[in-house]
Amino acid sequence: MDHAGRLRELQSSLPQHGLDLVLVTHLPNIRYLCGFTGSAAALIVGDRGGMLFTDGRYITQAKDEVKGTKIKIVCSSPTVAAAEWLASAKRRFISRLGIEADFMAAGMRDRLKSVLKGRIRICFAPPLIERARMVKDAEEIQRIRSAVEIGAGLFRVALKQIRPGRKEVRVAAAMEYAARCAGAEGMSFSTIIGSGARSAVVHGRASEAVIPRQGFVVCDFGVILAGYCSDRTRTVHVGRPPHAARQIYEAVLEAQQAALDAIRPGVTAGEVDAAARHVLRKWKLARYFTHSTGHGLGLEVHEAPRIAAAQTQKLEPGMVITVEPGAYIPGKWGVRIEDVVVVNASGCEVLAPRDKELIAI
């Protein structure tokens, strides 16, 4: 990973936003900039480089992982220690410190103000790192591709496990065990296995519920591999699906394909979302599509850009996004189909494609 290049890009952007320094506290952003994967850290970046603050648990890890910045081991909160370091140092011409407002509690902001004592003004920095993270480099795309391939294999495990009378958590446990055996660091999120009426619960994490003899089962799952996430959803039907079940499945599948066909550089995220909703409106299912069409994917399972109504962010080559329309009829059933795609010069590439025809178990 080109951590030095990422730091330089951030450094060069600070003056145009009226910032002398930026204090990075969101751990995925710290990892993106310098490679550190510990659970406690703060990173100050300015025109003279970077300084990572972490505690004694990570002395060896920081030396092994951190690239492009100096390291300072502290005994207190890394964020507070960073502010104390700024307050005690004699640094001329430093007056504005940018912070990540979305990732810092109000109490911590007050603590920083108290430590800095008005010597340096605290400002809300724009999402500079999140914007940079939207476009992945070749190594990032390869890591995501590998994560998606492992994740895709978990669906085969699910198909062997889904049976009437079996608990949802047992299906999820088998998938998660297989993920670990395949080399995954962990799951991107709590595995979703929603069966029967629970298939209409959008984020219905696997529960003690027993899979019924008839109905949909939504399987939403993802793994973390080399720090990067995958995300995938497939919906199957237990028992012979009635005509109405086949119709709702076909509607969602058509909506997903319409969204995929809409993806290309220059198209806005909102236009991709609109393509999916147009199809579901035709099937009179639009009111049952209750979430966004997709989201960015990378070091976090949910990143920018958001593929949702009225989003004006234009797609660019190198962006990695999910495409996951769904329809959920409360108390009855739900269907979602999701793939991860990479935006390229001519459209998009669907990672680890598989047959998406309705499977009956």
C-alpha cells in the first residue's frame, strides 16, 4: 500500500481548506494513511509529516506496521496525548487544527479545547480521507476481490445447512466457521439469516428462530480478509415457491440488473438508485424497498459513496460499491439480492458472479 503517497495527498490538501494540521482519530482512516491496525491511536498530519500516538500495548505492532510517520508511545488517551503534545510544543504559524467531527464525541472535543487553551483553534475538517478512500487502487481492489471470493463460497455452505426445522443461528455458525477455515480474519458484520416472516426484517440477524417448511430465507454475509470487507446477499426458498414468491424474486432480480446496467463513470449515485426503484415501481413494490440501493465497500463494510435517492456523488473508475435492492412485505416475506462491483471505464465489473436464479430447497 502506498501509505506515503496517501499522507502526501492529505498534506497537500490542508492549505486549501485553511488547516495547518489534522487530527485523525477514526481507526480505519488511520489504517488507510499509515497501516496501523491497533485499537487505540491518534494521528496528527501536517506539512512536516505525521505523528502517530498509541499506547504501550502496541510498541512492537506499531514498529512493524506503521509507514511514513513517526511513532510516539503514550500512557494516556492517544487523542488527549496528541493535544498535549501540540500544546507543549513550540510551533510557530500553527493556528487551525482540523478534527473528524463525525468520529469524535462532544466530550472529547471539549477536552481538546481545554488542553489547547485557545492556542490552536479547533475546526471541523471536511471528509478528506473518506473522499480519498472512495477510489481504490489496484492492491485494494485485489484484496476486496479475494474477500468476495471467500464470501461467495459461504453461500454453498448455507445451501447445505438450510433445512426446515433447523435454527437460523446454526446456519450462520457453519458459515462463519467455514469463513475462518478459509482464512478470513472475521465477518464484516453479524451474519443475517432471516427465514419465513423474518425474511422481511431487513437486518434480521440470525436468531434462535427455526426455519419453516415453506418460505424465503435471506442470507446476507461478508468476510474481512487482509483488512478489506466483502458483502453479499442471496435469497432462497424452502419448499416449492408459489407464483407470487417467484414474481417478487423476479422483480428484485430485474431491479438489481437495472441498477448494474446504469453504473458507469459520470453517473450519479442517485441515478443508480433510481434505476432500481423504477423497476420495483413497475412491479408495484416500490413502497416495500425501504433502504438504499447500495454503499461503498473497503476497509469498512459501509463507506462512501452512498447509493441512494438524491445522492449527487458521481461514480468514478476504481470505486467499489454494492448493489442490493430488495422488497420486504411485513409479516409475509422479503427478498434481497446483492453483489459487489468495481466501477470501470465502460461500466462495472461484478466480482465473483454466480447464478442468481431462484433456488428452491
